[in-house]
Amino acid sequence: MKNKAKELDVDFIGGQGSLTKEEEMQISEFIKAQKIRKAKQRNRKTRKSTDQKAVA
């Protein structure tokens, strides 16, 4: 049987106030770093597969 996810009964997520400029910048930098890290991992995987094909 499948497990059904329980829905949370909330009106808002996070704090009650808006984000400060510093918090917005921290989140933005984190997202950029994640995108760069994922791109590097994708490049590493494709490079390994093409290197293995060249050797075989």
C-alpha cells in the first residue's frame, strides 16, 4: 500500500516578518553556490563517461 503524505495545516511558512537584505543575499549566494556545485558534478560525470568510451 502507498503511504499518503500528511498535509500540514499552516497559514505561513517561516518567520512572521519579511527577510532583511542580508538574509536575501545569503539565500541568493547559497542558491548560486548550489547551481555551480551541481553543474560541476554533471560535468564530472559526463567527462568520466566520455573518457571511458575513448579508452574502450
